[in-house]
Amino acid sequence: MIVAPVLTLGLVAIVPTFGRAQSTSLPDKGQKITVTGCFTQGVIGHDPDERFVLAKPIVGTVPSVAEATCMASSTDQMVKLQDLHGPRLGSAQMGRWLTIYGRLESNNRKDGLREIHVKSFSLVPVVIPPPAVAVITPAPEPAPAVETPPPAPQVAEAAPAPMPEPAPVATSGVRKHLPKTATSVPFFGLIGFLSIAGGLMLHLFTKRTVEQA
């Protein structure tokens, strides 16, 4: 495809359709110009004869086109070509994409038709794009199933051990009553022992007093 801004050179028709040219995008004065387009024949304006024209023209050059041949229709824009004998431009190049180097005529026609006097031309290189290759994307592999481990058996918690009762704390004071298990025998034994000891000490004291006398 040709990639460039298309000049609004005019509405031109192929036989038997006719159209009126428009040239608002071209400079009014004649000057050197380079135009690329489809080289063909057509009827321009009210001229009954077929003329060599450049259809689908763009200003400048293009690196390449995707098709070797080209065709024009009644809706395509065109510009008339003059002086084709010198560069040997004719029927042999019909239906080809060309780059025309020449001089643009001044805009002095009432019908607005523009002409280019051809100095030289060159064929536009054809580069056919490779066919599109369908890319098949493999289906994603399913993710491996993850086994869920069985829940751990619940262990019944042991009941807490009962708290030991606090040991009785000794308190000051005198018991008013003896325990039921106590008896008065030890108390009487203690009195008897003290009486014997007192009598023995009194006997020893008396004996010693007698001896000293």
C-alpha cells in the first residue's frame, strides 16, 4: 500500500464517465515536482479522447508497493501527463506504479485541470508481504490436583487437676479446749515427776546440813 498524503488533484473519470477537476491542493505556479501513482489512461474533463494520466497520485516517492499492477476507477483522483516520448513512457508501463519526475504546469486553466510535463520516471519496487501464518497456541495444561490432607484427630484435653487445699496456718493464742484425742494422764505424770525431784533435792540438802553441823 502507498503510505503518504494524497493530493486533491481532481475528480476524474474513466471512459465513459466524466468529471470536473479540482486543484486546490497544488501550488498555483509551475515548478518541479515528484509524484507517485498508478499509470493508466482515462478521459479527463470534457476531452473526448483518452489521455495518459497518473491516478491515485501522491507527492514524493514511496519505498515499495504490495502489488505489481494497479487499476483506476471513476472515483480516483488523476493528473494529466504530457511529453511522454522523451522518457519513452507509454503502453508498456500501463497498469504499473510509477514515480514521475517533471514540471507542474501553472494553474491557468478555467476548468482547473493540471498537467505534468514528464522528464523521467521509475518503477516503484514491489514487495509482497509474506502470507500470514496462523499461530496455534497450545491449550494450557491443567494444574495438578492438590490433595487436601485429612484433618488431624482431635485429642480430648485432660481435665485440670483439682487444686490442693491450702495447709492450715498456725495462729497465736491458747486453745480453750483440748482436742478430743488428748487425755490428762501426761499432766499428772509431770506433777508426780516434779514432786519426786523436789523431794530428792530436799533430802540431799537436809543431809548435807546435818553433816556440816
